[in-house]
Amino acid sequence: MLIIYIVDKIFLLYTIMLFVRIIASWIPEIQGQRWMHFIVFYTDPYLNFFRRFIPPLGMFDLSPIVAFLCLSLLEQVVKSFLMTVLL
């Protein structure tokens, strides 16, 4: 059960990083911050995957919504798999 707890926390951390990345894209003052470079480095490859398939609608980029949904689905699949293997 510890492994499921750890996996849960990793997904939570990545979800928070995605959320911070999306909010920070609206605040240009923090784009140059060192901690922001860390978040961008780890979240942009994932977001760019969805941006290739989902074009923005005017000023709105809907790819993060799909990215959150896919991440949530992946989390559920991984945790279900671990539950069946470990129990």
C-alpha cells in the first residue's frame, strides 16, 4: 500500500506543477524565476504533446484541460493496476 501512496503523491505533485505552469503563463513577471524554469522543464513536454493535436481557440489554449483529464485517467489506471498486482 505504500507504493500506491507514493504514486498518488507523485501524481498530485505533477498536477500541482501543471496548474502552476498554466497560471504562471498569465503572469509574465514570474516567467524568469529559477523555480519556474524547473516547472517549465518538466511540464512543457507533456503539454506540448497535447498542443500538437489541439489548436488554440483564439486566445484560449484548451490543451491543458485535456492534459489534466488524461493525467487523471492515467493516475486511475496506474493505481488500479497496482491494486490488482499488490493485492
